Amino acid sequence: MNLTATQEERAIRLHERALVWDSHCDTLMDIAAGKRTLGERSSSGHLDLPRLEVGGVNMQIFAIYIDSVPYLRRTLEFISAFYREAANNSDRIALATSIAEIEDIVSRGKIAALLSIEGGEALEGAPAILPCLYRLGVRALGLTWNHRNQLADGVEEARTGGGLTTLGVETVAQMNRLGMVIDVSHLAPAGFWDVLKHSTQPVIASHSNAWGLYDHPRNLDNDQIKALANRGGVMGINFAPHFLGPVGDLEAVLNHIDYIVNLAGIDCIGLGSDYDGIAATPAGLEDVSQMPNITRGLVARGYSDNEIEKILGKNFARVFAQVMG
């Protein structure tokens, strides 16, 4: 990517002033396991506070990936790990539970953080515990990972044609009442369409790409993307090379952005890196410190300042403001 001096200056200035929102990272897995801390720059992984600061990311969603039983205890361990790290770095990061809190935290030069659960197993079959998780600061939930649980089928169960279970429908309704954002990444197609049928609020696909550009099962097809956009939702481009295409680099990330913008409009696209949840990263986006390269690429491809700010964070901010207030 070759930028002129004027384009480079514009990209740097734009990235510095923008709300840069990453809708998915799995960093809490390492933090909860005691492998590293959030406050110190690590030689492993893709994301920590020093690298977030260099990358200009000022709104980060931390996923709570439910990878072992007992599920609820595992969820609470992740939440406790986040609270410990936030307390140890209170001058640099703070938990946000509303759009007003995000704006306030960012205005004070800190990184705002939201908590999201990746996997409805956390509920252990009881949507009634959602208010408790809400009080602990959780503001989004992905109903499944790749497999089947008590709420729905994940993408690896798509053969069955299964959508939301009765518990899944109840969970969607409860999340709508509470003001929690529903995440459809990882859902089997039937579950995706069930969520759009039953949710009264827009939903997100926090870390999913375009199947029409590269036919990986984790990517959304054209009809899904257009339906998500028509309901006011947003999808975050995933940086996993094996979701991007044969050459999984920065240009491939930008190609997916172009594709989705041309298909469904500028208002439905954002960034969902999946840092610390992917085994490899794209050349040019090796870790979160390289996020300004996204802005450089969008400038090079002719996007306006307003369009770039929407992609970097304003689109996700709009959805979360509508749902959680």
C-alpha cells in the first residue's frame, strides 16, 4: 500500500480522532489462565493495553469464551479476571455498561471495555440468570459457538437445519427486555434467521466475514448480510486468515469490507478482529497495534472520512446505543 504524504497525514489524523471499536477479542482466556496480564506488553498473543494504545483502539469488547465446565463458574472466572485487570490499570481502562459511559471513558483518554459472552452454555439452561450477568456488566451474548447447546445449533451442526430451541427464543426475549446485544456469529443459518424473526432489536455478527467472497462456513451469505443490514445490524470483519481467502492479508480484510459495503451499504460493517482467538493473523495486522493500517487502507481505497469513521466504530456504537442505551 503506497500512500501519498497527504493521504498518510489524513489517515493518522482520522484514526487518532475516531472511535475505534473492536467487537471481539479472546484475550481473557490468557488473562484468566494467568499466562499474562493486560497491563504489560507481552511477547505472546495479539492484544494488551500497551498495544491497544499504540493501535488507537479506544473501545474493546472482551469475549468470555465458554470452553469448559462448569460453565457458569467459568464465566464468573473470566469476569473476575477482567475486573482484577481493570482495577490494576484503572488509569488506562474502564468497564462501560452504556453508550454514555463509553463516551465518558474515551473522552478522558482511557480505553472503554465491554463484556460479551461467547456461548449460551453460560446460562446452563436458565435464561433467568441473565439479569445477574447483566448486573455484572455483560452487555452482549453469542448464543452458540460452533456446536449445539441448549439454545441453538452452531455452524458445525448446520446439517440438521436446527434453529433456536424454546430456551433460545426465551433467551432472545429476555435479552431484548434487558438491553443486551444478541450476537449471531457462530450460529447455524436456521438459528440466524430465527434470531431475526424473534428479536425486536437489531443484532450483530461480532466477528464474521462474507461467504460470497470466500465460502467458509463461518462466513455469512449475501442474504444473511442484507437481512442483518436491513434490520439495522452490524457485522465485524474477522481477521482470521482462513476466513478471508487464499491470501489472508490486510488487502483481503479490505476486500471483505468493500464487498459488504457494495452489497448492503456502509452502515452495516465494522471491525471484529478475533485477536487472541485465532492461530494466525493477516500480514499487516499482526496484532492490535497495527490497527491504523485499516484506516490507511480505507483512505487508499477512496472512502470518505465519514464512511471510515462508521467502519472504525460509529456503526457498532449506533447499535449498542439503541439496544443498551
